[in-house]
Amino acid sequence: MTIKNLIQLPDGYLNRTPIFQYILLSMIFPLWAVAAALNDILITQFKHVFELSDFASALVQSAFYGGYFLVAIPASMVIKKTNYKFGIITGLLFYIAGCTLFYPASEMATYTMFLFAIFSIAIGLGFLETAANTYSSMIGPRQFATLRLNISQTFYPIGAISGILLGKYLVFQEGASLEEQMAAMSPEEAHAFGLQMLQHTLEPYKYIIFVLIGILVLFVITKFPACKPVSEKPKASEKSPNLLQTLKYLGVNKSFRKGIAAQFLYVGMQVTVWSFTIRLALDLNPNINERVASNFMVFSFIAFFIGKFIANFLVTRFMASKVLFIYSIIGSAMLAYVAFVPNITAVYAAVVVSMLFGPCWPTIYAETLGVVKDKKYTELAGAILVMSIVGAAVVPAAQGYVSDLLDSLQLAFLVPMACFIYVGFYFFGEMKRNAVTEKAEEPQKMAQ
């Protein structure tokens, strides 16, 4: 498949967006969403089968997002030496390998082995996100970089809903909740029943492997533009910056540091809310089982999907940071409701919060990447932004710890509320910074 009439500009952006390649690239986004959503299922399943505390059950997310953290810089270095397409293909291969590890994990039936399989999947996803997020923002005209990434991210909820439905019908079973069933069994019966339940965790990953192979083939046979800045190719007298030089360059960029902190806390709060929504529903209504409670996650991802469309509409008419600042105020208030209202409406409030999550990640990502003016640092800057996903390894564990400490999962939702408040302050600062920039550019526009 060829690319016609494309012109790559010196900064790596293109004169237009190649539609087929952009659609295929956007199909990568729901693939990592499926894996992330299945974690929310696994946390609930493992909690009772392995008799874990809330803190220990949250280690599923720590293993998953810890893998992202460790692989981001190696992935960026591979992409820098090759191209975005090679990084995506590498990620797909690791993803497939990680899914196959659920075969031995379901047979060995140990929590550690499942965590290793989840960690292995995350290595592949680290490659995918490092490549796909930056590539999506660059595969077209520069002025539409944020919008392009927002549109690609709109596909995320499709994968997330698919992951929850796979978990609902393939992992969770009919009847009473696991906690209720296992409470009525002897230790020996509960152990045997737990082993049987663990076999079901393999089922979703069988289907995912076939989808991944299909996408992998499409990427192998499709030609993609490089989108590599001309400035990143060193002249004879100029060496390409090494890792230490790049970190030093990025470290003195105040806007970049603030973006990293905001992304760390944003991803952490998003994953935390989703990790414990099913558990919250089970706690507030003990008459439902896991299958019924998982419906709230389906509602959450539908709300997430709708929220992205609304945000995409709003950011074309208003300053993105202003839209997200308002979202943050509403989101913080809704999480306070989740923490303090002791009835099932708190779960619906958690669903509403998902509508407000949608535009945060791509907006923070694109705007933070945009403050890196010297484009020879782009790949590593994108990798560090992906590394900030490690917030999802830290914040859920923090909420689990607070839940165990206070003996109240509901009050522990104050942890993501605090994160949303910080994100609100970040967008308020960005709103002011953008307003100053626009004011400074006005004389130049008038002169033209």
C-alpha cells in the first residue's frame, strides 16, 4: 500500500493526514484498552480467589503499569533508531507473547504468575503507547496535533467496553457473588472452587491473540510515513543527544515537568476509579453479583466515550485548557459525592466521573509534547510522558492502602479526588499560560 502526495515538513509533521494509515494507527488504541479493562475484572476476581487485601489486589495495576514505566525509554530508543511502525510491530509481538503466558498462569494458579503475565503484556503495551501516542499527534498537520490525538483516543472506550464484556461473560459466572459462594464452603471446597474460577481468566486472552495477529499482519503490509523531524538527523559536526543530555534538557523545562506531574496523577486517578468501581457496587449493594456489578464499568466506558466526543467538539471552539479546567472542577465534586454518600447513587456518580476523564490524557500529552521546542528530543519526551503512566501503579495501591487503613473503600475515593484537584490546578495554569502566549502573538498576526 503506497502513500501518495504526502510532504513531510522539517519538524516531522505532514502536509495532510493519510486516512487509511491514521485509521489503522487509531485501531491500536482500543487494543491496549482491552487489556487495561480486563485488569478491573481481574482485581475483583483475584480479591476473593486469593483472599487478598485491597492493597494486594491493586498490585495487578502496579504490575501492569510498572511494565509501562520500565519499557518506555528502551522503547523510545528503539523507535529513535528505527521508526514508529517498527515500534508498533514490536509492541504487538510482545503483547501476543504476554497473552500466551495466561495459559501457564491459569494452570499454575499462583497470584505471582498472573502478575508476571500481566507485566509481560504491559511491556508490549509500553511499546505501543510510546509509538502510537506520539505518532498520532504527528501524522498530519501540526495545528491539528491535539485534535488528532483526541480522535485516536476516542477509540479507547470501544476497547475498554469490549474488555469489560469479555470479562463479564467469560471470567465472571452466574449465581451469587464469589465472596458469598466461598463463604459457605469449607477451606478445601473453596480452594478447589477458586482453581476452577481461575481457569476462566484465560478465556478472554484467547480471543485477543487472534485479533492481535490480524492487526499485526495489516501493519506489516502497510506503508507508513516516517514523521521524523529533519533536525533530529545530526550534521557531520553535530552529535545526536544522548539520554543524559536529553533528560537535562527536559528537566529544566518547567512546563514539561508540570505536564509530567499532571499526567502521573491523572492516569493514577482514572485507573483507581475504574479499578474499584465494581468493588464499590458490590459493597453498596451486596445483593448483586460480579456480572451485574460489571455493568457499571460498561456504563463508565460508555460515559468515557461520550465525554470524549463532547470534549472534541468543545476544544474546537474553546481553549482546551479552559474546557479541562471546568471538567476538573465538576470531576472533583463528583468524587467527593462518591466518597461521602453511602448508597448506590455513589456508583452512578463514579460513572459520571468517567465522562470527565476522556479528554485529559491526550490533551496533557499533546500540550506537554508541544512545549519541547527542539524536536530532536521528541521521541524521548514522548517516552517520559508514557512513563508517567506509572501513576496508575502507585495511586490504586495508595487507595487500596487507605481503604484497608480506614476499613472503608468508599472513603478511599478521596485519593483520586485529591488527584483531580491537582489536575484542575494544572489546567488553570495552562489556561493562563496559553492566554499570555495568544496575547503576545496578537501583534504579529495583525502585522501579517
